[in-house]
Amino acid sequence: MKTLRDIGEDALIERLVRLVPRDPDPAAGPGDDCAVIDDGGDFLQLLKTDALVEHVHFLSATPARAVGWKAAARVVSDFAAMGGCPRHFLVTLALAPETSVAWVEDLYRGIGDCLEKFGGYLAGGETTGVPTGSASVISIAATGRVIRAHLVRRSTAHAGNVLLVTSRLGGSIHAKHLAFTPRLHETNWLVANFKPTAMMDLSDGIAKDLPRLAAASGCGFVIDETSLPITAGCNAAQALGDGEDYEILFTLDAELVADLLASWPFPELPLTRIGELVRIGEGDSLTGGWEHFRGGG
Amino acid sequence: MKTLRDIGEDALIERLVRLVPRDPDPAAGPGDDCAVIDDGGDFLQLLKTDALVEHVHFLSATPARAVGWKAAARVVSDFAAMGGCPRHFLVTLALAPETSVAWVEDLYRGIGDCLEKFGGYLAGGETTGVPTGSASVISIAATGRVIRAHLVRRSTAHAGNVLLVTSRLGGSIHAKHLAFTPRLHETNWLVANFKPTAMMDLSDGIAKDLPRLAAASGCGFVIDETSLPITAGCNAAQALGDGEDYEILFTLDAELVADLLASWPFPELPLTRIGELVRIGEGDSLTGGWEHFRGGG
């Protein structure tokens, strides 16, 4: 019997989406950081759901306010990765009956911290019990929106486009994963000024996420590992494989890169050119990154 | 230390919603089966999230296809309860790595069965692991919509309105809770022909849900227990308190009731007058119904 441990997340999703009705609108297609709903008008709606599991994404001793921040910030990061903004949040909690009310209130305060900083409202929620001893699960679904002309997908890059990444990669597990800043302001500036040809946020490690972006665009890739922006105290393997960086990977027409680097208005957030897309079947391959049912690999 | 077991779900929600930014639009107010988003135009958007937990809402041996149906149908029932229809679904699964791929595929088939019958598309999802031994959690968030003039809330009934309920109540745990039919077609007909003054679906038992509707409308209630439509083999206490009926409770102007009962076009689904709303502070009280952190009470 094949189990979830035996099959990768991407392969699983591919099998599952065939079993349910899907929107015939090609705008809604799977494979991006968010689903895109086109009802006409100047804005497209974005939809996203995400979950944090106790013992997997946070520890029982992790301050609840940090867990709440992380749960909301991961969703904000996905809207950022498509050039959009968050709007309405739905919070689903499955918690043990022994959970203290104070812990849940702190979790909500952390969600509130993130919504106050990046916009968005709580629209609803559901709180239910899990059996004693079971891991708590925090699931956040949200709607967002993006100006139609600003939408950036993973699948629209071309061979020859340059690969760029924000900030530094690796070692997120030591603290950053609980307190990261979604790159919402930066990507909103990018799509209005130097619209990327493709974009995504780095949640499972660039070793796993870059091949996804390249494949979605029908390209290969080459990266210059010596150019990778690495977190102080980490090595290249960690920068490639640790995951939970929540930085932004994007591609840009080569002739715009010098101009972008000269114009970039966020001096505290370095932007690094790490490689380029090439024709499919050419270029590098990467192994490693986070597997949701197996852990790091 | 106060725990979730010590505090009711309604009291918890009231404390939590104060801790996060909320939409200043009064249309979005909490306390209904769905959140309502008003972006102008002929339709209002509805948002809903809901979760099923292993050992609580289904057993490990429950056929996965039935679990998938139930997870999706609960959300469809909430859209029905406001006079709307489902549109886009997000499915979040937190599952043990030992879960078989075949089980997850059957779960998705069950979701697909429900979407094919009642409309709606899968828009996205997230699948993540829980530690071995932890309960699986299935969380479904969805968008829906309702024609602006058809929206029905819980909070808009008046003293003197008649209370009506669909089908029969009680004993859902013996099978119905896994295979119930959301009353989408019936409520869509109702809002177009005899618009209720208030409406909700019965998920926690009428003993818990009717006081919620009455309180939201600033009313009391009287019910005639001898008129309760009771499932064969059940008693009145079960009809009041079992929960998971997923029938529709609604209120109607008294002068329309005879006309509605004569026009009701769903002969297989009886409609029963069970009482009426009265002025707040008058009328009956009910105890019992499902408590999410304590079980039946």
C-alpha cells in the first residue's frame, strides 16, 4: 500500500486535482502560490490556504503570538509572491481541550499583529477540538487581490531571463521562521516598476522551489552557487535546502536587471542575481529541500 | 488557568474577535453561518471555513469518500443557510505520513461528489503531515455568493415570526451525519419565493442553535415540543440535542406561513411549524446541544 511518505507532495497534488471539478477558466489553473479567480474588472481575486502543525511547524513551547504571526505571514507571503495584497482571513483552529484560553488569545494577537502591518481583516473562523495528545493544527485561508496588470505567475518566464532573490537564504530554523517579514511592500513595488516574468516565495528551499518555477515555465536553469546570498553562519547546502526562508525568487528580462539593481529602493534588503533560466533539458539540477511527509531531504 | 474545556465556543469567539482587525463594513459582521463581503454589484461574496477531526467528526474506519462528502457538504449547507451558492473550495489536509494515498484519493472523490451535485470548483489546497498518532484534520474553506436581495441572516427576525424547520431531527450519528443532503435547492427556492426573516443550518442541535438565532435577532422563543419533527426511533431530547442534523431552521412572517406550506414544492422534505419568536426576556429556554470542547451536554 502506497502511503503519503512514499509519494512526493507535488505528485500527490497532481493525482488529487483530477478527482474533483475544476474551474474551466484557465486563470484559475493550479501550480501557483495562490489560486486566481477572474470575475472581470480591474482586480483579480487570489485565494490561499495554509496550515501549521504542532511539532512540525512550531513546538509546544513556541510563544503563541509568534505562531499566530507565522501562520498569517505565510499567507501574506503567498499573496506578495503574485504581486497582490491580502484582504479577508478565515482562521480554523483544531486544538486540544487542555489548551489554555490565554494561549489562543495570544495566537490571535499574533495574527492581528500581522494583519495590522500588512492589511487584511479577520472575516471568520472555526474552533474545534482534537483528542488529548493530538497535535494542534492552525489553518488559515484568505482572500487577496491583485491589480490585473500586476499579476505574476510562476509559469510565464522565458529562457534567458535572469534569476534574482531577496535577502539571504538558509538557517531560518534558528529563529527567522517564526518572525520573518513577508516581502509584500517589495513585491508590490516590483510589479509596478520592474514587473518580473515569474515569481514565487521560497518556502521549501530554493533546491525544491527553483526547479518548480523553472518547470512551470517550461525551462531549465543554471545557478552560480558562489553567488548565493547565504545567511551568516550557514553554508551553501543550508542556503539551498533549509526551507522556510520566505524570501522572493523572481525572474526578469536580462536587459532590465542593471536598471532594477540601480533603482532598488529597499537598501536593507539586498537583491542578488543568482543565475538564469535556460532551455528545458539544459542547465543544472538540484536535490534537497523540504518534503512535507518526509522532512528535509 | 482557564482552558478551552472551561469556556463555551461562543464565549471564546467573542473574546478572540476583539484581538484582530475587523472589516469596518457592517455587512461583514460575525455571528452568521458565513462571512459576507460587499464589493458592490448584484452579488455579495460569502466566505466559510470548517474542519473535520478524526475521532471527533469521523472515525478512522469511516470510508474516506463519506468523510470527503461530509467535509464539503457542511460548507455547502452554510452557504445554503444564507440563501447563497458555493463557488471555490480550498482543501487543507493535515494527515499522518502513514495515511495511504488511496485513502486521500477517496477523500477527494467524496469532495468531488458533493461539488458535482451542488456546484463549486476546487481552487487549491495544502497537504501537510501530522506526527504519527495524531488525529487527522480536514479543513475546507470556500467562497460562495448570494444575490444581494436574497441574503438572509440570523439577526433579522422579529417577535411574532413563525419558526419552521425542514425534515426530521435527531439521531444523525447513526448514519445521516456522513451522508446528509445540504438543503441548497430548498433554501434557494425559499429566498426567491418566501424570503425568510432569518435562517441558519442546524449543526449543533436545535437546543443550542435556536437560542443563537433568537439572541442574534434580539428575541426570545417559544417552541411546541409536541410539534417537533422527530426522526423515527428517536425521542424529543435527541431531536433537540443530538446535533449534526444539517436541516434548516428559519423564521417567516406569520401571515405567509399558510401560503408557504401550500406552495412548498419539495414533497419528500416535510416542513414543520415548531413555534415562534417572542419578545426578548419572554418565552422558553433550552439546554443541551453539542459543545465543541466538551461534547454533548
